[in-house]
Amino acid sequence: REWLEFRRVLFRSGKYMTLNCSADNCIYNNYGICYAGNIKIEGEKASTTTGTTCATFSHKKENELNNSASNNFTTSSDIECSAKKCNYNCFGTCTASSVQINFNNASCDTFVSF
């Protein structure tokens, strides 16, 4: 019940945003915007950004076209986050105004420990 109210507040406040992704070697990356539809950030015990990872990341082979699972870009409400120590994690959803996924290791560069 708390989760549904949280989503309503986010929607009304306009805090939904696109997911910026530097991992251009991911099949869901289309010119720096994530089109996976929804993603999962892992890192339940993470205390730094390197302890997180985008579990939805799927390596794009050379010359492979983007494989957008969704026609819609990924927004904060589409991010299931298990990084319990992240300041932006609220009931498993990301509340950051902007999210950045790292090119080298697909970690969440937005992670901020509290």
C-alpha cells in the first residue's frame, strides 16, 4: 500500500526521468538512453557505486542493432533497486532526478551511500 502511494506521489510530482546510460555496448542503449523498459540494479550490500550493477545489462555484439524491449525509455519508476544503502532507494524504487549507468562495468554511478 505504501508503495502504491509512493508511485502516485512520484507521478504527480513529475519526478520520472529518463535513464542515462553510458554503456553503449548494451543492446538496450539507444544513443545514451535506456530502452529496456525496466531494469534491475543489484547491490544489496553495496557501500560504493562499484558494489552495484545493472543486472539488465546485456552485451551487444559488434555490428548488432539495438534490441529495444520497449518503445518507451526507462524512467525512475522502472528501476527496481536492491541497493539498500543508497540514499535514492525508497521501497526498492529509485528516486534520483537523474540516473547514470557506467560504461566500463554497468554500475550505477548515481549511487550515494547514506
